[in-house]
Amino acid sequence: MRVSDKGLAFIADHEGVVTRAYRDVAGVWTIGIGHTAAAGAPKPRAGMTITRAEAFAILARDLPRYERRVAAALTAIGQRAFDGAVSFDFNTGAVHRASWV
């Protein structure tokens, strides 16, 4: 299962689309739609900028990891629940520990 277009829009709205690298509340360099170096390339750094289209392309590369984790943790769920669970795991990395799973 893959995140729907509505799910992508929700994640982008929730995270925000930021085209200039910044340090998040934990001090981690972040860019685009919640992208950090922990997710892979590109590695956000001071002064780095990207376009809005690049932010969505990076998100598309980041999401399969979370889609797989949610699919493994939850079976036989609808699209909306899947989208929400991927958003949750994207933000927390904790779908496998969540009591609601």
C-alpha cells in the first residue's frame, strides 16, 4: 500500500514545505518536508536551499521506508488509516511501539 495524494497533502501541510535548511527544535538540520540526514540524501546543511518541487521529490524518496513499516505493523486497514499511520511514523518513528497499533 502507498500513501494517497490526500495523505501526501496532509503530511506536507502538517510538516510544512521549507525550501531553506533550518535547525529543528532538537537542533537537527532539516529541509523540505521534514527531511533530515537520517532519511538519507540530500544531507541538509547551513545555507542549503531547494525548490518546492525538490521538497516533494525528496518526500517521495523518504516515504517508502515508513510505508513498509506501517504495512508490517498494521494489516487490513483502509487508505485513510494507512495515510494517518504513515504520517505518525514519519513524525515519530514509533509505529512499532504505539499502543494503538
